[in-house]
Amino acid sequence: MCGLEVEHDGERVLRIRGDAHDPFSKGYVCPKGTQLGALHEDPDRLRAPIRKRGEEWEEIGWEEALDEAASIIHRTQEKHGADSVASYLGNPNVHNYGAMLYGPDFLRALGSRNRFSATSVDQLPHMLAAYLMFGHQLLMPVPDIDRTDYMVILGANPVVSNGSIMSAPDMKGRLAEVRGRGGEVIVFDPRKTETAAQASAHHFIRPGTDAHLLAAIAGELLRLSTNDGSAYASYVRGVEPLARLFAPWTPAAAARVTGVDASVIEDVARNLYTRERAVCYGRLGVCVQAFGATCGWLLNVINVLGRNLDRPGGAMFTLPAFDIIGGPRALGLGRGSFGRWKSRIRELPEFGGELPAATLAEEIDTPGDGQIRALVTIAGNPVLSTPNGRRLERGLESLDGMVSVDFYLNETTRHASVILPPTSPLEHGHYDVAFHALAVRNTARYSPPLFPVNSSQRHDWQILSGLESRLLRLRGAPARARVETQGRRLLQPEGILSLGLHCGPYGLKGSGRDVDGRRLSMRRLRQAPHGVDLGPLRSSLPERLGRRSGGERYIDLCPDVLRADLDRLKRDLERPADKNRGLVLIGRRELRSNNSWMHNIPRLTSGAPRCRLKIHPEDAKDRGLRAEELVEVESRVGKIEVRIEIDDAIMPGVVSLPHGYGHQRDGVRLGVAQALEGASANDLTDESVVDQVSGNAVLSGVPVDIRRVEASV
Ligand SMILES: Nc1nc2c(c(=O)[nH]1)N[C@H]1C(S)=C(S)[C@@H](COP(=O)(O)OP(=O)(O)OC[C@H]3O[C@@H](n4cnc5c(=O)[nH]c(N)nc54)[C@H](O)[C@@H]3O)O[C@H]1N2
Ligand SMILES: Nc1nc2c(c(=O)[nH]1)N[C@H]1C(S)=C(S)[C@@H](COP(=O)(O)OP(=O)(O)OC[C@H]3O[C@@H](n4cnc5c(=O)[nH]c(N)nc54)[C@H](O)[C@@H]3O)O[C@H]1N2
Ligand SMILES: [Mo]
């Protein structure tokens, strides 16, 4: 999302800086953006398709590679049925608009119900809440950080992550501005993070207990609004049952489980209610826990009850130029779906056509009708990113075939039969179809490809549509279907983007204009390479809400599935305090790392090792551990060895480890990354524990034992 200025000599990148003229990022850039040249030039980055022959890999041509990949899929489906071939889509798809626009068509052609993605190790709870409450899976409100005066942050570290479902450059600066205008930022996190360091107040919270805190805040807000007799907008439904439902969550009861003082809970609720511009925001830390969906729900409830939804300085909806939410059906992602089918083994619910990634391994390694026999991964590394990576990795080894679209031979793709490497980010165009829709300001920018490509290269979208057309041909699909595929291929991503802008809110028929009062088109974007400012977020309810089956647009504050799950939360509230509670593991992100990849870039990985287990001094002392000592960390599912970092910024009883490391596995071709110390946090996370409602993985609050390595030998 940051505008970049790339200085280059032919195809050699000399320097990348933030683009000072970008209306959104204004010259700011994070360390990852500056290293796209190094990514482009990385000698380990695959430039040609490779196929596994015994233990060896051989380079092959594109036609042969695509034919072989399609035939693996086709053969498996012919023999074992459509669902026997699964897909896993990783996070970078969302950053690649070609992959994003062509991926859905490929998946449709694949026709398998065994679809998985990084969504269910990430923001699924927010999407489920958006779907149930606002009528569209992508209607996730974004904190209007630039105008708020009171911001509550749970389980997010935007100073490092650049904000998620709150994309914005320079979060540190933006948070400083909140405080500079007399506002307050309150952070609840089991670690005093880089974001907490910028806040007015930070409170430790026990991992996995946020839903209790949020229910108590919601209860307080209901009390405040009953007292002053205020009414909610006519499009808000379901307020009435809430007071009774949340009654058990008094501030005192919530304080007991969360470890947060009751007075803090009361104070936060009062501020959210009385301040003119206030917002409550929660992100990854509240999603990857056993009550993730409840947290997603309660965050929205709180913003509505505090009268902060759809108001400047509160939680607002974006109006992106390419509108994946309100635009034509063919260009968007659809309003969503939930529970249309269930996974075979654990009966976890489908959401948006996908099943939870936590169930992928068992769907592969459990024999029987409907077993997964082949897999297609696209820009994903589930071995390092999903719970119990070791089990998944054994499953991948047992598959009849696997196809990976990725430019690295990594922990996941090493199990593939064929790897299809797309062009680098400097070789294709960019438009943030997804992140413009989740950013703190409406802007639009198109960047054409910087470097030309030759006939021996393929973009992600070309690979996907190449696979799609081969599948249709192998199946003898009707000519009409094949013509449609061909049509989309001729259009190219730029053509679809142009169409989307044209039909969008700032296009020919839309009423929106940019800050200069002009309409938006592809031509206009090409003429404005720095990007176009479409202004601050605007109030848009109820029109922006998804249309329900009855044709109405409303907010449902009390969806049945979430309400029904409150009993489970109540049992958790009433559980006896466990005095001998052991340690629990949580995750963290690092400014110069990007999930499980970009670890092969020297500039991003030099310096102090990142993959260290942060532990509180008291917990280290109790176990007789010294600084930087190597320890064995064990959970129900596995063991890893890592070095500790004693740190009083972590809550006692909690240890923190970043995920995405552990590149030492055999056969990985990542020279720089393999030399990095560390292990995979997801060799410890437990695939059997999920959020019961959404099926989202529980990656936080994992019970672990820690002992020094010498002692255990
Ligand atoms: N324990 C723990 N686990 C976590 C998390 C956590 O906080 N803790 N976070 C979770 C979250 S939020 C996420 S999003 C997931 C991420 O999980 P994944 O999406 O599965 O993995 P990534 O690490 O993003 O790996 C992306 C892969 O895409 C490739 N790639 C990069 N760009 C492109 C491209 O343009 N095209 C193609 N075809 N390939 C590309 C890279 O080489 C890499 O192999 O991890 C999750 N797992
Ligand atoms: N530099 C960098 N930026 C990134 C990424 C990256 O890998 N590196 N990844 C990108 C991706 S895919 C995503 S999804 C976003 C995520 O963006 P954020 O949500 O901001 O991500 P994290 O830094 O993982 O923050 C999660 C926080 O939750 C805390 N936490 C853990 N468990 C709990 C809990 O039970 N309760 C509470 N209240 N807090 C808890 C952790 O200590 C951590 O500070 O970041 C994106 N940006
Ligand atoms: Mo993510």
C-alpha cells in the first residue's frame, strides 16, 4: 500500500524509497517495501517451472509444466471424485490483483469442496461477524484512526504490522497524532508491544480471555444507554436481548478471568460511550483464539452501542474505487455463505466456500470416502503457517500429487510434484483490490509493471487461467465455458480493473469523486502514477449494508449462531481459577519479517536473531533459565528447540515466539533463510483446538512446557 520510488538501471534495482508524492503513504515505506529489488534478484527465486524426478528437480518448459499440473488434478479427480483435490490459497494472493481476480475462476473450475486458505488462521472471525451482522463478509469496519480521540486496541500491534483491516503507513506517527490532539490510546495485550509503547495506557490481559472483557464492556455500554434513554438507528436490530445475555459479565467477573481491573473495564466503557470520537479495535490476537468469532461479534456490538459505528473518528466502512463489496457481482467476492457444508472428519463449517485450515491435515491423512489425494497450493506455506505443521507435512508426503504456484522451493512446496513460479512483484502491475477496501482512507493507485517479461515467464493469473483452460479441455467441457475463460484471459487483469473502476462508486455512473472533484478511470489512474486521493472515510449506512434475503438492509446485533455460543463462554467464565497454571504460548510479528517468507533477503534478516522465545524474568528464574539459553518447548503436538530472551515486557505465565521460522527442513532451497536460527511455532500449535463457531485456528494461548536442553539430555 505504500507508494514506492524505484531507481533502476535496466533490470537492476539501485534503490527503493517511499514515494513522497503518494497521497496515502507520503514517503513512508516499511523495510519490506525497500527490498523488492533483493526479492527480484534473489538467486534462490525460481524462474522456471520445476518437476520432481525421484529426489531431484528438473527444469521444464511452461507448456509441459502446465499440462502435467492439469493432468495431476484431472487424473485424481477422475479416479476419486472432484473433492479429492484440495486447494490452499496463501496470504500473498490478496496482495496480487491478478491472482485475486483469476483465482476464483480457477477454483470454480476445480470444483472441489476441499478449499482452504490462510483466512482460517487469520481474520475468519471478523469475516463471519461481518457476514452475520452487516450482511456481507467483507464489510469489516476500519478504525478512523486519523480522526479518533479514543482508541482501544486489543490483540494487534499496528506499529509493527502497519495495521491489519486498518491498513495505513506510519502507524507510529498516526498513534502519536491521536495523543497529540489530546486523545488516548489504550492497549490490551499479553505483551507490552511496540504499539503499547506509543499508547497512553497498556494493560496485560490473559491470552484467550478477550471475549469476557468485551462482553463486560458491552454490558456497561448497555447500562449507560439505558440510563440516558438513548435510541439506536432504525436499521439496528437485536439490541433488546443483549442486556440479559451479557448480564453474567459484570466488570468484577470479567476482571477475575482476564486479569484486567474492573475499574479499567468501567473506565474504557465510559470513554467509549461519552467521547465524541471513539473506537474499539481488535485484530489477530483476538481472532486466533477459542472465542474468536465471539470477539469479532462483540467488537462490532461495542462500536454500535458506543454510537461509534459509521461515525467519523469511530469504526467506518471504506468506499473503494474498485468496489469488491458493492460492485457488480461478477467483479466482487460475493456476500458470503456459512455452514452450507461441513468438513468430513470434524464437521467444521464451510465459510465463503472454504473449510478451516486446521482440518486440512486430518482430511489428508484419514482414509475413507472423500479423502484428499492431491493438493494445489497458491502463494501459501501451510507447513509453517497452520497448526501442527509436522502432521500436515507428513500428509503432503503421502499425497498422490501436488501442484504449487510459488517462486520459492520452501517447506511446503518441496512436497510438490510440479512448482509453477510466477513473475516477481516488479514484473507485474499492482492495484490493491483488497487493501484499498480495508484502509483508513479511500485512495487508489495503479502501478504498471516496472520490468518487461519475456515468453518464458508467466504471471500468477496466466498460470491460473492456463490451468483452468486445460482442466476444461481435459474434461471436454462445453465450448461456451471455454470461450468464457478465453474472454477473461484476453481482458487481462488491467481490463477487469478498468471495468471495475468504470462501474465503481467513482466511475462513470457513480456519484463519488476524488478530492479534486474528478471521476476515476483506468486512464486517469495511468496519468496519476502517485495515486489519487478519494478522501477520508465517509458515513455510508444503511445503504452500504448487504441486502438480506428479504431485501432489507439492517445490522443484526444478535445473530443466532453467536448468541447460541454464549453458553460456552459462560462456562469459561465460571471455570475455577487454576492456581498452578503453566505457561501459554502466543505469537508476534517483526517489522522486517513477512509471515514465513522474505527470510531469504539478507537485509531483512541481518542483525540480532528474531526467532527467540520471550519469557518473563520470574518464569525464567522459576525454571533456572539463563539469558539466551537453548530450551526445549513442548506442547501436546510436538517439541521444538529455541533460545530464550528474558523480557519483562511479557506477561508472567506467557511466552512469545514469532511464527514462520524453521527453514532447516531437508530439501528447502532458501540459502539465507536456512542459516537463520529458530524453529516453527506451528510445530507446537494444536490443530485439534479451534474456535467452535468459525473453525478458526487457535494459535494463541497454547499450553507449553519449557525446560533447558542440557537438563533434558
Ligand atoms: N503461529 C502462528 N501462525 C500463523 C500466524 C501467527 O500469527 N502465528 N499468522 C497467520 C496469518 S495472519 C497468516 S496471513 C498466515 C500466512 O500463511 P500463508 O499464506 O500460508 O504463508 P506465507 O508465509 O504468507 O507464505 C506465502 C507464500 O507465498 C509465496 N509468494 C509470495 N508472493 C507471491 C506471489 O505473488 N505469487 C505466488 N504465487 N506466490 C507468492 C511465498 O514464496 C510463500 O511461499 O500465517 C498464519 N499463521
Ligand atoms: N512486519 C510485518 N507486518 C505484517 C506481517 C508480518 O509478518 N510482518 N503480517 C501481516 C499479516 S498476514 C497480518 S494478518 C497482520 C496482523 O496484524 P496484527 O494483528 O497487528 O498482528 P500481530 O503483530 O500478530 O499482533 C497480534 C498481537 O496480539 C497479541 N496477542 C496474542 N494473544 C492475545 C490474546 O489472547 N489477547 C490479546 N488481547 N492479545 C493477544 C500479541 O502479543 C500481538 O501483539 O500483520 C500484517 N503485517
Ligand atoms: Mo494474515
